[in-house]
Amino acid sequence: MRHRPIPGSSGTVREMSLLGDPVLHAPCEPVTDFGPSLARLVEDLFATMYAARGVGLAANQIGVGLRVFVHDCPDDEDVRHLGHLVNPRLVSTDGVVVRGPEGCLSLPGLEAGTERYDEAVVEGWTVSGEPVRVSGTGFFARCLQHEMDHLEGLVYADRLTGWRRGRAVRAARRAGLGFPGRGLP
């Protein structure tokens, strides 16, 4: 029997920020108020992520420039990892570097082979201010690194080089997505 609410069940689905929106391309600010507005933001992030059928979502993807992200993501063994992090920091990455398909809710319909470490550790806080440490491998490690990039003002396409970058630029232009000054050309 479940003794806690389903994440996002009391949240509001918000509009997604898309590539080119300035909030996606600027580092997010630390959270200083751990009050009810932060709890509402986390609920809205979950609701929006689930509505978009994603596995992770950072606050700037819904137009809020704060260091917060949520995740509901499997690892390579299909173990579910569900949670949120406030003011997270990437503590370590390790293992082999794997190029795998990566997409983003802020770049709808686009995907590119992106290099990420196979292991990642992130530390931060919960909405109630409790410390939390999250370790991930495989696909979940990719998710953690992807969301941490968002909080630094990066999208996965910023990590692409060569022909992959060129292909992503062309696909984004065809999709009508804008480009920031330091991001995709």
C-alpha cells in the first residue's frame, strides 16, 4: 500500500522552454527558499515531465532559472530511480565514456549520439532541506549528467562536434528551433 502521494499528482503541467529560449542557456541560480513554492515547483516539474513522457526535467526547462531537477529514470538493469535534487552538484563521473542516443524535451523530435560517462554521482538536497546523494550507472548516469548540464545552461547539442553537430543544427533549423549565441550556430 502506498503511503505517500504520487510525484506530480498535485502539480500543474507547464509550458516547455525550447532551444533558443535564453533561460536554457544561462546557468541557474541556487535555491535559497526551501518553502512551499519550492515544493510546488517540484510537483510541477514531475507533472510536466510525465505529461511529456520524459525521464528527467530541469527547472529551466519550464522557464524557472533555479538549480532543481526531477527524474524518473531506469538504469541499464531496468531499475527505476525516482527523485528530485535541489542545488545539486556533480561530485564525480567515472567509468567508460559511451556515445549513446540522447534527446531532450526542449529539443523535441531531435536525437544525437552524445558522449557521457557510464557512472555519475550527484549530491544535493530535498525540498525539505535534507541532504541526498544519488549514484547512477548506464542510462541513469546519462540522465544525471544531462540534467546537470541544463543547470549549467547547456543542452546536449552543445556537446556535439563535427558532423553530429552539423546534423543537429540542420535538424533543429528544420524544426524551427532558435539558437543561442554560444550554443548551436
